[in-house]
Amino acid sequence: MTVEISPIEQALRTAVRDVENHVAAAGWDQPVSVYALVHTQQALRDNPGIAAELPPGTEAQLADNPQHLLSIEQEGLPQAESLEELLAQLAWPPAVAGAAIVVERIVVPPEAEVDMPEEATAAVEYLQAHPQRQDVRMVVGVLREGYSWCALRSRSHDSSDQVAQSADAVPGLVAALRATFE
């Protein structure tokens, strides 16, 4: 059984995959990055000059889906001690339809966390040295309407055809990013 998805949901999925591919091209060990998602049609109406800056194929994608979203990387993010603090400082103007965030994390099996030190620096060293560690890049996108899409890439399976995707793969990050629109 095939589940039909709306054009805006498809646009979000495409935008998240495009952001993931863009970041993957830069390699691993990248800082957190944040993207505003805007409706491409509206962006072109507001600023026709950006047409020359759009990636190849955007016009065809827009013709296929009028809900197409343009990803705009946000530069000059506010200083923050944690991801939670960064997200708490974000707010979006009405023209922004959604947002995406890219985060790299170290993941270990739950049983490995039992012996993890409580002190932050020691905990990071413990995780980095753990033999079962996995480096994971998470790209999470949300729209004002409530839709979400996540893409996860593991360094050990660093290939575009190995990127896991779902609406709720990283529920805590989805909720935190969604809160930036409240």
C-alpha cells in the first residue's frame, strides 16, 4: 500500500535530503548549521535576482512541485554553550516556512552509558574512545504546519544510499526545532 504525501510534505523531504547532501559534500566534523526553509515561489517573487543563484534543476523541481522549498544557511548564529541554548535563541520571521538543523553526534549502545563519567569533558573523552561508538549526522527539518522529516547518516556507512529517513527519527530534536516557531 502506497501512502500519498502532500506536496508540502514532499517539499520538506526534498529540502532535508538536499541539505544532507550539501553538508555531506563538506565531509565530517562540521559545526552545527541551521537553515531557513522558504517557499521558492515566494522568494522569487520577492527577489527575482536570486533566480541566477539557484542550484541547477531548481526550476524543474519547482515546476513539478509548486510547494518547493529553498534552503538558506543561516550565518552568524548566536553563541551558545549547548544545542538547547542555541535553539532557544532562534526565532523566525513570518516569511520563513520552516527550518532545518544539522548536528553531528557520537552514539554508543545504551549499556556503554552505564560507565560514562558524569563530568562533561571526561564523558566526551570516554565516548570518543569507546570501541562501539558511531558517528552520526542528523538533519532535522520542520515546517510551521507541524510536518517534520529527518535524515541520518552514519560515518561507518557514509553513502547517500545508506541515509536513513523518517518523520520522527530524532523526536527530541524535532520538538526543539519546532519550538523555535512558537
